[in-house]
Amino acid sequence: MKYWAILGSLLCVSLGSNALAAKHEPRYMLEKVVELSRHGVRPPTEKEAEEIASGTNRNWPEWVTPLGELTGHGYAASLLKARYEGEYYRKTGLLKSGCGLSKDVYIWSSPVERSKATALAYVDGMFPACNIPIHYSDMDSDYLFHFNKLVPPNSAPDQAKAEIEQILGSNLATARQRMQPEIARLRAAVCIAGKSCPIFDTPWQIKTKDKGGISVTGLESLASIGQVLLLEYSENKPLSEVAFGKAPDAATIGALLSLQTLRYDVGNDRLSAARQGGSVLLNQIRMALELGTGSASSTGRQAIAGPPDVAYLLYVAHDTNIAFIRRLLSFTWQVGEYPRGNIPPSSSLVFERWQDRVTKKRFIRLYFQTQTLDQTRSLTPLDQRHPLLTAEFKKPDCQKTKVGTLCPFDGMIAQMNQAIDYSTVAIAAHPVK
């Protein structure tokens, strides 16, 4: 009798311990992450540098790094962001400590050097001394990130003009007049009073590029100026050089980026441009999120090679790629000192797949994240007291939880399927492996 009493007591203790462990086990489990990041801080490209120098009739600050390439400061800022993310993924249990990660991690970069260098910063920040390989294709076969540079647009200039005017709510001349306060603010920051500054006098016109793409001359040039000012501040250039001494803080830089926002609206954020330029990439993201669920949709998968089944999949590319994806998913944001929809260096879109341990249902948490301008400028180490800026995707069927805003998995996959132009995917049929 005494034996059975002791055994019963031990069983109660054991069962009680298991129940207690289950009670304290987090309800939601992070299963997979797909991240799409912009490259880090760079100098202006050669084209940007020539255009703004001639258009403003003055010499702009010089950069030590070759034009268009990732700077050392940009590498360091990207590394800090990656280190912060790596700590988060280990805390959630998605990634293990140490370097046994070959089956857990895959990194795919745009073939452009600044993207490959940023991917290396992610490796060094997230997986120091682990020698994680970085994968990429040749530029002439990179349909994933540069589809619009390889395939002529499927919309005529007249269609693009109608789409742009619908977005603006007017023609380009009227929109330019409406933006005069923002144009004047930017002019005051970069032009010499009383001297010619012809870049501000260029009419806004829709122009067909050599390969058939669409640009809005005049607006794109002014947007490039704002971009360069953001890069100067982010690089920690002396404030006497940033906007020629007329941008003493992050708030001032943010106020000079309105024309860049408008360029996003009528450029990469146009639905026709996004469907052509972003469908191949969004299809890869969709397939990656479905892997391991046992219920992958079949739409558009025929003859299309998919990504590897890993816990953490990182794509490193350009702001244009993020703009395409966010437009296809009807997602925008405004964070910190940045204007609506801005995509700063090293910022990223993150797709997290979570599972409810109780109901076994799966969810997707989608959010945008970036360092503040001053975090990038000062190379601020990131932690709980100094976190990244984030903006979460939300819609009526999503729910707020302790791990963030979770949206039903099937609904998000259906939304992606509806947004993707599968005729474009078929044209590319580009394997990512």
C-alpha cells in the first residue's frame, strides 16, 4: 500500500510539473521568417551625382567610397541591425546558437555590389564567424530583383499616363504647382540664392526610357536630391556638409523627402509596375511561407523552381523591390521622422509565420522595420531600450497578440495569389536555389 501511495505522489508531481511547463510555454511558435531588405547606406550613383551637380550648379560633398557602393558606415549600420535581429530570432527559438545553421538559413542577394556587401554585413552581424554563403545570379538573368530591366513593360505609355494622373488626381503640371511649397523648401536647402538652379525649372513629363520603362522627368530629379540628402545625413557627414549646412537634424531631413514619396507613388507603387516588377519575387515569398505547412497552393507553381525550405530566408535587394511588394499587398507606413512610405537604407519587410500551439492554426505577421535616421547616423547599438522602428500590416481579420499582429495564414496566401501576375512569373520561370 505504501508503495502505491508513493508512486501516486510521484505521478502527481510529474503530471503537475508537465502541466506547469505547458502552462508557461508560449502559445505562439515562430516557425519561419522571410525577410526582404534594402541595401545599406551608399553614395549617390554616378548618374545621380552628375545630375544634381549640373542641375544645381554647385559642387556637392565628396565621398570616400566609390559612387553607388556600400560605405563602411553603411556596412556597420547594417551589421548592427542584423545583430539585433539575430538576437530576436534566437530568443524566439527560430535559430540556434552557434554555426550549425546550414539547414536553417539561406541568403539570396541582388547581383549589385552594394546588395552583396549588405548581405555580408547581415552574415557578420547575425552569424559572426559562421561563413554563411551568399547566393546571387548574374545580372542578365536576375528576373527576381530586376525583371523590369530585362523584360519590356506590358503597359503602353498612354496607360501609364492615365494611371499616374489617377494617382495624382490631376495632370503633372497641376501636381507640380500643388507641390510648390515642398519644391521651394528643397530649393532653399540646395541652391545658391540668386544663382541659376535649373533642376528645379524642369517641367514634369512622362518619358519612355530606352528599354521601354516609364519615368517622370523633373520629379525624379528632385526626388533624387532628397535621397542624396538622406544618405549624407545617414553617413554621418558633418552637418556643415549635409544639405550645405541647412539640415541640422533628422526632422529637417524628413521634411525634405516629400518629393521622394511622390516619386514612389507614381513610379514603383503604380499597380501595373508593381505587378510586373514584383510578381516573381512575391511568388517566391509565397512559396517559401507555404513550405512545411502541408497545404501549399498549386497556383503558378508548375515549372517554377521555389526557394529552399529553411527557417530564415533573407533577400537583400533595393528599395524598388520593397516598393513593389508593399504595393501588391496594399501595405504602407509612416515611422519616425521619415515621411509616408519611405524605404531607408537597410530597412526591410518581414514575413513571420507563426503557429498557435493550442489550435494548431497558422498566421502571418507582416511588418516593416528600419533604424531611425539618428540610429543610422550615430551607429547606435540596438536593444530593448533602442529598438527598430516598426509598422505592422493590419486588416479586419487580423488579431493583436503578445507576439504582434497576426493575420490568418490562408487569407494572406490567398491575397498574395490574387496580387501576383502569374503570366509574368511564367515569363521569368527563374529558379532560385
